[in-house]
Amino acid sequence: MSTSPSDGRPLDPAAARELFVARLRAELHPGEERPQEVSDARRAYREAVCLLSRFDPQRLRLPGEETATGGAVLELVDDCTTLGMQDQAGWSLKSDVRDRTLRGLAGPAAARHVLECHLDQLPGEPGPERFALAYLSGHPPETDRLTTDELAEALQAVLWLSRVPGTTGLPDLAELQLTLERARLLDPLKRLVRSPFQGRTRELAELRDYLVPPGGPAAAGARPDGAPRHPGPVPALVVHGPGGMGKTTLLAKFVLDTLHDPAGCFPFAYIDFERPTLSIQEPLTLIAEVARQLGIQFPAHRGELDALAHECQEATRSQREGQERVSQLHELATTRAVLGRRSSQEFQSLAAGRETDLIRRLAEVLKRAVAERKDGEHPEDPPFALVIDSFEEAQYRGSPVVGRMVAIYLSFQSIYPRMRLIVSGRAPVEHPAKTVESLDIELGELDPEAAVGLLTSCGVKDPEVARALADRVGGHPLSLKLAARAVTLAGAGAERTCELIRSLPERRHQVFRRVDQLLVQGILYDRILSHIGDEGVRRLAHPGLVLRVITPEIIKEVLAQPCGLRVATSDAARALFADFSRLDLVEPARPDAVRYRSDVRAIMLRLPGGDRTAVMREVERRAVEHYAARDGLEARAEEIYHRLRLDENPRSVEERWLPGVERFLAGAQQDMTPRAAGLLTARLGGGTPDQVAAGADQEDWERIAAREVEDLLAQGYAQAAFDRLGRRQPWTPCSPLHALLAEALNRLGRQDEARRATADAIDTAERAGCGERRLELLLLSARLSEEAGDLASAGRALRVAEDVAVGLGQDLEAMGALLARARLTAGADGAGPETDADRQLAERLQQLPDAVLADRPVLVRAVASQIYDRAPGALDHALEVVGLPADDETLDALGAAMRRATSRQPALLGRVMEILDEAAGPSRQPSGGAPTGIAGILRLARDRGTLGTLARRLLAVPDKSGEIVAGVAAAMGVGTGARTAGHPAAGPEHGGRPQHGGSGPAGPEDR
């Protein structure tokens, strides 16, 4: 630590001591703020820019200066951050420096003088500077007339001016912040109705009547508080119709109109599952978003609702861990039939319970918030509308999401009876959780008057032309917009417009209406494409529709030759790509890549290619060759996509499948024939329309049906699962439906039939050489035999399964079979066989490479939790390789064991708390709000990623009872049917093992 001055001149001893002390203090207390001397010039420059969001230091002048001296660059270099790109960079004062400077201004007059001296630095568009000047000049803006962006700028100005001493006349900060949040809440809806809304009078009336029946709640048979006089759930309302019909726009118009009607204002939440922060597979994200939006509408309850939203986010993370556990247990044949289906059912039950609890609490808050606003004139509760958009992905028979959403809706309505659910998606689907049939509004074409109005709003100014177009095109909103675009491109010439109209087919009977719409849309798109100026781009435009991504390389190697273009060099390809990327039919996909807009491809790929069919197929063949020669998951996904588009055999295409391509193929089913879409749905999951299922290969249909049946069984709907199985037989020998049939029969109480079906399926699978399916069936047979009390048959089936897995070279499958045998014998009285199975499990755990074990963390944890008291070191090894699960159930199991051990042996408390403190880290040391209980500290350790280390250290605690070790083992095995740590006898000193339930899923009487 040098004490020499920077210019090399020696210091006198007193000055040297002073400098040394200052630098020593800085080294020892680096975070400590110390008063800083600021020169007059630096202070003047700070004051000059303290009300500017950004400035150019080269152009900055101090008050009184005629020209800029450039002094700001030297004086403010340490006080500012750089904004923007290098060639257009601006400076902005750091927030702490700005805050001190604003507080140091002489008053509002000085602040106004600063702004007026730097009008040349202000941006042309409204910004916080211009709003600040307006407030200081006594001409505040009308808040209710500001856009969302302007409100944000005004809020920034008020935040700055509130720090200037003596400033008055500013709007209330909290009120302005709330106004901004309300504006942001409505912004997505306002964007949807930016163009004039046309028609849909009947549909809007139906939506209003659903929310507020004519005559009010009393007319609908309800009490003044909204509760029905004859209790019963009010069904949801589903808005459905073909793509492009305007479902989302209709919902936006409905919400905004009702909000702006003072007599009908109601609390609402608008949920769009296309937003990246929301997941249709995770209803907790919906509950969190509803809480957030209600917090904006009821600011007095904001804290409570924000806390609920945070709790939902925490629970979502825990649910993801549970869902991953279920997925892993279903991947191995020897864990699927026993551990997998049990964990599925447990997961769905726990998830639904957590979600309904949170939504009930949310409804209670809403009920209290509404009660505080009621007056004598309107004593009844207002309706609450939950509007859900883009719900199609979850709408299929047996969908667990639908089941859980039904539970959420009914729970909310039980607390707040005037809650109404409006969903935009497919037509209502059957689901056993639904107690009442959904209502529905099917969106058809616009009426002629509305069609003409839409054309006019899109630029067709001649009323006669608009009427003629509407007569030919019909009332499909997307077709009308295409027609308006084609007319605009055709220009003002009457002859060209008439020729366009004559080229469209006359409208026919309703039965042909869908075919007519496809023809009309195809003709209109051809017209739009024909107006592309550059001939090379025009040649690429139509054949290029079959490609999902277009780059200069794709143009050169895939598109050019089939389109009759010679693109010899990369430079030529880049030039053509630059022109192509300027089309309004495409949008950026990533740097140096574009894609056609989804609405364009969705229409054009449904049309027959006509003369271009051969060209488009050649493009797809070249795309297959192009992507097959490249590495990476995205290239493999594109290769698979185009092979399926070329209608190659799904079985041969499946041989090209790689784990991980799924995310690149999501949603591609809509571009495929039913047969190809069947393979994608079988691989990707989700529902599928009946026509796709009917056109799928038998093997793909069986996998689609199997997923639906698995979902139904996980939700406890055995009869619905059995009914779903009674189709499209006989099944293939390796079909997953054989095991599911036996599972459904067993859950329906038809155990003997289930065992016979399993035995027959095992023989069929063996003859067909279906090793993996045979393993699953053998494990299922063992479980059914165990439940019937036939332990000998169960043991034989498990030994055969182990031999089959070893013969297949599947070490992890063999470990799964061994685990089942260890758990089977753990329930018997004989200790010998149990020791043998445990010993073999320990040997496999020790022999398999850590890299192999790390790929199957759930199985490894289940094994370790099974053998921990027979194989010293197994728990520690498993914790080192795969760690501890991070869901709430794991933390609950571990925390409960720690509390039991420390309560029985108080001497352990100090050691346990020391381990907890170290795992929680420094963030626990401050007193303010830091967790002190075991549960809170465990959650903090999870957040810091130290949970596994904490568990390993707990294993070394000298706990004579064995409670802590047993608790770590129980935490490792959460969700896999592992032994619990709830019995003192679990300790090794007792030499015994606690009894546990059968290995099968819980029956209805257990739920």
C-alpha cells in the first residue's frame, strides 16, 4: 500500500501519516461512505445535468457560458454511466449522485433555471425533462390524458422534483404510480383494439349477460351478495372459433367497454398464456398473476396480495421439482408401473390441494376488498371476471391442467359466488372433473355491415368496392384484411380492382364455406406476393413459405436453385436476403435470420400448391439434405420437420430423433398431415384433434392414448381411463396400453382380471421381443401380486425383471428392479432376503460411474434412502453425486427430523444450529427479517444452493437416536414411496425397519 503521491514529490511526515491513515481506513472499511469534497466546477456540472435523463458531455454548457468547453467530460467522468451505442452514446448521472445534487439545489426556481438553460439537450419527444419543466412552470399535465409511456416519464419527473427543497404542487407519488400500473394493466387490451372494432354486437351482449344477467343478481336467482339461492356452480363460458376470427380482440373489447361503463365496472384479471412469464402447465403462475392484477385494482390490499403472489412463485418452484421427479420415474420401465404412477397421483393431489388453498385465500382477500367499497346504493358484490386467453394447449381429454383449473374455478366461486370464468380456446372438451357443461360462444363470420366497416378501416375507401369485396370474401376477419391489403397494393385503378374482385370465387352454400375461405385467402396472398418489386425476392416468396427459418445460407443452398435463381456467392445471397427481409410478410427470428409471420404460414401451408407444388417439395428435399449434414439439435429438428412434411414414414423419421429436439418442434403439428402430426403429438405430448388421432399410425395413436390414460389415472379417474382404452384394438404387442388396461382394471376393483391381463401381455411382449415393455409389465405383475398377498409370485416376477434388465445391458433398469425387490422383502418378516437385495443395491450404487448416476437423480435418491442403514456411506455418496431435492416436501421432512432429534437430545441443538448458520450464510446475520426457525433457514439454504452440503454435514452429527440420518434419508426419498423418518425405530440401533404401505398407487379409499 504505497503512500507516495502520484507526482513523485516527497511528503512531509505529518502529511504522510494522514494519507496512510486515510488509505488504511479505506482498505479496512471499503463499503463505508465517507464525506467527499466536491469542487465548485464539479458541483456546477452536476447541477446542470441533475434533471436530464441523458446528455452529451461535449455539448454541455454551464449557465452563463456561450459555448461548451468540454469541461463536463473531466469533471463528471466518475459521476456518470454511459447509455446507448458507442457511436450515439450519451451520459447519465448516477442515481446516488443525482439524488444528492437534487437535494442540494436552492429550490424550484433553481431547478427550472437548470432546465431552461439546457433546452438544446432535451429530446424532441416528451421525456421526464419536459414534464419536470411543465410542473415547475405551473402547467402540470392532465394525468388522465397521458399514455402509458408518458405516465412513466411524468412519474420520473415527479420523483426527481420531490427531492428538490421547497417544490410544491406535485401530484401524489403513490397515486401517480398506481395510475401508471393501471395503464400498464390495460395496455395489452388497448393494443388489441387499436383499430376500429367492427360488429360482434350479439357476442358482446352474450358476454355481458353472462357476467351481469339482465335484471341483476336477483333476476339470476341470487342473493344480494351474489350467492345463488339454489347453490350450484355457474359454468365457465368458452369463446371458440377458427384461427383469425378475432377471439382475443372480442375479449379485449368486452373488458375495456365494461371497465369504461361506470354502472358496470367490475374487478377483473386478464391472463394471456402466450406471455413468457405464464405457463399453462403451471396454474400457480395464473394465481400469482391474478393476485398481482387485483393488487393494482385494490391498493389497500396490495401488500397482502403481493405476498400471495410471492408464495405462488415459491410454490411453483417446488412443483417443478415434483414434476421433474414424476417425469424421471416414468422414463425407466422398472420404476414406471410402481413408483412412477404412485408419484403421479401424489403430485396431482398435492398440486391441486396447494392451488385450491391459495385461490381460496385470494378469493377471501377479494371478498374483503369488495366489501370495503360497497355502499348503500350498490349493496351487492360486483362480478369478478377471470378472462383466460390462449388456453388451447391445455384443452384435451384427460388434461390434468383442465382438472386443476376446474378445481381452482370451483374453489374461487365457493368463496366469491359472482366469480365468472371466460376462456378463449377450442370448443369445450369433456373432462371428468367438470360437474356442469360449459357455456360457449362460437365466433362465426362478421355480418355484411361489419365486414364492410372492417374493409373501410383497413384502407378500402370506396364503399362500392368494399361492398363488392365483402360479398366475395365473406366475413372472415383475416380474409377481409388480406383483401384490403391486396386492394391497396393494386392501386387506385378501377380496372385492377375489378379484376381482383372477379378473380375471387363466388360464395357458395355454408357446407363449402371453409373451402371457399382457403381459396380466397390463397388468391389474396398470391396477389400480395405478385406485387413484390424485386423479381428474385418474388421468386423466393411463395416456395420459401415451407421453410421455418430463412438465412443467406438457406437462400443459397436450399431455395435458389428450385426457384430458378443463380446465387453463386455468399455476398449475392446476403444481398438477396437483405431485400427479402424487408418484406412485411416476414419478421426477425434471430440475427441474420427471418421467418414468415405465423398467420401467413398457417394459411398458405393449408393450401394446395398448384403449379408450385413440385418446386416446394424440391425445396423441402434440399432442406432435409442441408440440415442432415449439420450438427446440433436445431438442425436435427428442422431435418425431422421437413421429413415429416414430405410424408416420410413416421417410423423411419423417428430413428432420427434426438433428446432435446422437442423444444424446436413445439407447435409444428399444425403444419403437418394427420399422420405426421400424430408422431409429433406422441413425442411432444398434449392433446390432438380427433382427425389427427384418426390419421395417426397405430403406434403413435397408442402413445397418444396412453398419455391421456396416464393423466386420467393420475387424477383418480379410473373409469374414464378404462373407457378411453376401449378403442382402436387390437393393440400392437409393445403397446403401453396393455399395462394401463391392467392398471385401470385393478383400480376399478377387478384385481383378478388385472392379473390375467398382465400375464397375457407379458407373454405377448416376450414373444415380440419387447424388452422394455416386458420389464414394465413384470414390475406391474409383482405389484399386483404383492397387493394380493402373493409375495412369492411378486418376488419371482422381480427376479425375472432383474435378469431381463441385465440381459439388455440396462444397469439402471436392473437397479430399479432391485429397488422394488428390496422394498417388497422389507415388508416381509425374513431378514435374509432383505439383506441380500440391499447388499446388491449398494454394490450397484458403488460400481456405476457417477456420470451415469447423475443422469437419474431420482432413482439414486430412492435407492440411497432404501439402503442407508445397511450401507454406510450410501447417503453421503448420493448427496455428493445428485444432491438433495429442493421441493417443499423435502424441506418439511428434513426439518421435522431435525426438530425431533434436537427436542429429544437438546445437546445436539448447538451443533445443528451451527450447521444451519453456515448453510444460510452471511445474509442471515442481520437482524431485520432474517429467518430464525429451522424451516426458514432451510429455505434460505435452498435459495443459496447449499442444501446438499448442509445435509452431508448433518450426517456427521453424533445423533444416537438416528433421527437425523433417518430424516436425511426420508428427505432423499420424498415422492418415491421411501420410508419416512417419523418413527424412532428407524434408527440403526434398533435393528428394525419401519413398515410401509404397498408399492402401488393409493386407491380411492386412501385419498
